[in-house]
Amino acid sequence: MNRIFNYTTVLTFFLLILFSANMIKPTTFVVLFIPLSLCMLGVGIIQLKKTIKNRNNIEEEASTFKALLEKRIK
């Protein structure tokens, strides 16, 4: 899932650069930008749902990380 997000992000930035350099027409930009944006939105929603489901794991990892940092500080 992260690969899809990374690829769409890179493509979106590349498309934005091409548009800002006037190398593509505005209609082409819109036609390509909208699907990429929707894809990134969909992937983000799926990742958010997974994160909310695994909330207990996140809290355990955060407490472990916090303990590790406290040991390093002392």
C-alpha cells in the first residue's frame, strides 16, 4: 500500500512541475491530477482505518519508545 502512495505522490509532483513549467495544458493537468488525488485519498483512508483498528499496538509501541528515550536521557 505504501508503494502505491509513494508512486502516486511522485507522479503528482512530476505532473505539478510539468504544469507549473507550462509543458502541459491545464486540461491535461486536471484529467491526470484528479485520478491521482483520488487514489492518494483512498490509500490514506485505508491506512487510517488500519491505524484505528491497531490502536492498542500503537499505544504499546509508543510506551516502549518512551521508555527507550527515558533510558537514553538518563
